[in-house]
Amino acid sequence: MTVDDAVIRALDIGPDSSAAERTIDITTLGARSGIPRRIEIWLHRVDGRWYLSGMPVPRSWYANLRAHARFVVHLKHGVTADLPATAVPVDEPTRRRVITAVLDLQNRPEIAARVSQPQNFDDWFARSPLVEIVFDDEQLRTASSARSE
């Protein structure tokens, strides 16, 4: 598969990207059933790498990725693409950096207004699901490295 510039631009999100620009779907395999499960989720980009995270509660998508690390990212705003990827666990320093960036976004007034209370770092750090997305396509990994320097 050759990744075109539109896909690279769609993945080049940052703190000022809109909710629509960061909204993707992912298809995982059910942890117990092995049945494909597709959900909508926000994509986060921190230090030139892509991540999935969520509120500090148990998440089926996270259980699915822990059982079956291979999944598909579906871009859907501005460009449509299905991108095979692998979910990779993150170390503690990376977790701290990414959770901080995610909470900076979550606590922005336009987003915080949709959430019942301000988000707490300690709670998120201790309990939020978090994985790095490593795309199969070498062009995406190269584009990520080039843009983060």
C-alpha cells in the first residue's frame, strides 16, 4: 500500500486540531470472542507518535488490544483510509508525557464543558488505558519521525 499525502496530513494532528480531525474508528478483535469490534475514538499525537487513550475506567477496546495487539485504524474526516497497525505498551515516562498532553486537551474549556468534572492527572495516570499506535506502513513511520524533529 502506498500512503498518499492526504493520509499523512490527516494523521498530522496537534493540540489545536479539532475534535473531528482527531476522531477515528478502530477495529479490534474481541478479547474473548475474536469477533471484530469497531468503535469511534480520539487519536492523540505526542512527540511525533500516535496514541489511543481514554477515561480512567475499564475499556473493552483496551482489553481487546491487550489480547490481540493487531488492529485497524480507520481515518474518516477529510480522507478515508484503513491503516493496519499494532498497539504497543508504553513505559512510565512516556505514559506521563502522553497523559499530561491528553489532559491538557481534555481540560480545555470547549471540551471540559462536555465532561462533568475536571480531569485529575493522578487518576488518569493510574487507571487510563494507553497504547502507542505503530502503523504497518513504513511511510507513516518515516513521516512521523521526519515531522517530529
